[in-house]
Amino acid sequence: MKQLLVAIGITILTSLFFFPFNTVWLPAVNTKMALAALAIPLFFIRGAQSRNSVPAYGMIGLSVLGAIVSLIGIFSVIINNTGDYTYASYFISMYVWLGGAYVVTRAMEAAYGKVTIRLVGNFLIAVCVVQCILAQIIHAVPAVANVVDGFMVSTGFMGKHETRLYGIGCALDVAGLRFCTVLLMATFFALTPVSKEHKTVERCMYIFAFLVIAIFGSMIARTTSLGVILCVVMCILFSMFSKYKNSQSNTWELSKTFIVFLLIVVPVLVFTYNVNPDFRENLRFGFEGFFALAEQGEWNVRSNDQLLSMVVWPDNLKTWIIGDGYFNEPQNDYYYVGPNYEFYMGTDVGYCRFVFYFGILGLAAFSIFFIASTMICSKNHPKYMLLFWMIMLMNFVGWLKVATDIFLVFALFLCISREDNDEYEKIYEDSV
């Protein structure tokens, strides 16, 4: 019972970090910021105890890159005389994420004695499964929705959205991109089960979590389907990598087990689709492209058409190089005298918004920052290199649709030292 309560507590803590939200009691501070504030005294207490829990390798260089991203943003704001410091303060945001990740991983260490990549990934998977199920409950049970709405301040992607399913701090494409990274983790873990005796059970649990997130997560944000596609790519790459023992065999076993699950899940979905109008509507929204392909013979998603209309690029060299200094809604800026847009220049495409904010210089620095994060994590934990690079790819693919990032995932991995993961690495080498 005690172990169950501890697991529930850490799952909640992880959710407060991974899906932060503002509360009615302290609307100016979200849960991620609150966790980051706790990290400061915790870091000094652990430092006084001489316990090294954050790997030193690469962190200085990564901090420099984060500072460069912020400096380019500051230059863009100054040169263009705007008041939008969204990415000019990215260096601070980076350490807020690291602070929150530090608290979460230290809580895991206190509960389980060590922190490993798989432990962190398992809790992220649990959080996403719970959020997907909770979103369905909130939608179906008004009393639960009233409770959630009673303490959560709506901030779009970190709160309540009027026309879409939402969890607690989990909504829209930002949540979808995080679902995608967790789908990659579930797939990689299913490909590399730790237990020799119970590897089938372990694989089944990850497949079950994968299907819950892929199906219900797509109802929250259709971006989740991008993660499913990249999971297929990762399986193909995994089977080609000779560094993983029995890679082709493990990929084949995963494929067979997945097909068995589909044979069970698809009839259940078809039945529920036919008897539950709300579920039918949400399923059609989440998989609109597939339904259009089956019913009309062509892939057609309204949001994709809308997205294509938002592909807008600068028409002058200055903007291409350093940007216009606008990222958020420009009408909120006292200095802005142009037309009103929901987003600057009417685009929500990630790459376009970054270029308009701080130009090619900023976009390049930001991209290098994520490549460096991937390289540091791969250096610290080489057995997970494929997973890290696929997460990085997911970030860049996600920018085709939305202007957000998944550094919070890397922040968790950066708080896991090589020493903490050594014991698991030995088990991993003997079992994969």
C-alpha cells in the first residue's frame, strides 16, 4: 500500500512538471515554476551533502547555447523596438525546466534509491495514460469537469479549451507533441524489455499504454499521430542497428504482439463508435484523415489545410536575418501599428514564427541547442542514443505545425547521472 501511494504521489508530481497549469489560488505562477522554486534550496542542501546528482558533462556548453538563443532574441527585440521577450528569456526558461526536472528526479531517487532513464520514462508514460483517461472522464462527467475547472485557470494549451478535450494542464498541440515523445519511449522500451522471464508481459504493458495514448491522445491533439508515424520509423531503424542484440527478433516480436492487441482493440472501438455518439464524434476528430480516406478516397484534414494557408515567409532580408521581434499576438504590444492577427503575420507554423521572431540566426541557434541536448544525453546514456535522436527529430517535425519545444523531456534526462544509470546499463546489456 505504501509503495502504491508513493507511486501515485510521484506520478502527480511528474504531471505537475510535464503538464503545468495555473491555479486559482496563485494564477501568476504555474506548477512548473513552483517546482523550479523548490529546486533552489534542494540543490544547495544536496550540495552541502556532497551528493552529485546532475552530470557536469556538457551542461556549461548547453547553458552557453541557451544564452546565445536569448541574446539573439534580445537583439531582435532591441533592433525592432518591440516588447516581446518570449524567447529573449529562453535562458531563464531553460533553467526553470531544469529546476522542475531536478525536483522530480530527486523525488524518484528518494523513493527508489536511484534514477534511471526507464524509471523516468515509465512515470511519463503513466502520466500521459492518466491524462488521456482523465480527459475522457472530464468530457463525460460534468461534476468532474466542474471540480477541475474550479481550481485550474484556463491558459489554452495549459488549461481548459472550450471546444476540445482536455486533461489537467493537458490540451491542444503542445500536449500532442509531448504525447509523441512518450509514444517513442513506450515503443523503445517495448523493443528492449529488461526482464527475461516476463518480457512478454512487459512488452504488453507498453503496447497497452501506447494504444491508450495514441487513440485518446489524438482526440486531444491530432499532432499525436505524428508520434505514431515516427514510432514506426524508429522500429525500422532499431531492426537495422547491429549494436542492439536480437534487434530484428525483438522488432518482430513487438510487431506480432501489437497485431494481437489490434485484433482485440479494433472491434471494441467499432462497437463503442456505433453506440456512443460522443465517442464517435471525438474519434472522428482525432482520426479525421483516416475517416476521410475511407469515406472520400482522399486524405483530408481541415487543420492541415488551415496550416498550409499559414505558411508565410518574410519579404525582406532584415527579417530573414534577425526577425521582426514579434512572437505573441502583436496587438498587445503598445508599439505595434500593423494589422491584427491571432499570431504575428497570421501564421502558427513553428518555423515561420521563429523566423519572424529572431530570424535565421535565432532559428539556427535554437536548433543547435536541441542537437547539443541530444548529443549530451547520448554521451551520458549511449544505449538510448536512438531514442534521444528520435525525440530530437520529433521536435523538429513538430515545428512544422506548432511553435513549441520538448526541452522539458531532455531536462529530465539531463538530471540523470551516468552513475545513477550504471546498474541498469549492465542489466540492459545482458538482456537485450
